[in-house]
Amino acid sequence: MPRLSDLARVRSKNAGPFWLTIDLFCEDYDAVAAIPTAAFAARLNQDEAAFQRYDLPDLGVVKLSLPRPVVQGAFADRDMHGAGWGAALQGMEV
């Protein structure tokens, strides 16, 4: 089975103190766009309803935004820059 990292470059980052964004820069946009948001939510152990998804086919990009589980900079925040969220998706089988 191919992994998401075989089809797209995955980048996650902070989108303010309350949101994270995950960008999928696709080599095969159609394959990545066919992945339901529920699969991403399940991989990240998050509620699918919390995700906002933006498909940008002209750019070959899928953008996922979700609320941070903890406000950025709070004592319990273990990933201030949001970089670990994308790393969690790279190994996802598609």
C-alpha cells in the first residue's frame, strides 16, 4: 500500500493560537483528493466535524484546518509550532 508521503508533501504548521493547518502538496492530486476527511480525522484521533477542508485542484493542494486541542503556549501544549501533526499523517496508508 502506498503511503500519503508517496503521493504528497505533508506540511503542518501553527495557524494562530487556536488553529492548526495541514497542507498536502500533491504529486497525484486526484488520489489525495479522493481520501475522505474521516480518514485524516481517524489517523489524528480527532472528530471529523472539527476539520475544515479546502481542495485547491488548480494548485494540487489539499488544506486541512482543525482547532488545536490545547491553546498554543499553554502549559500542556507539547507542539507549539504544530509540526508534529503533519508527521503523524506521512505514514498513513492510502
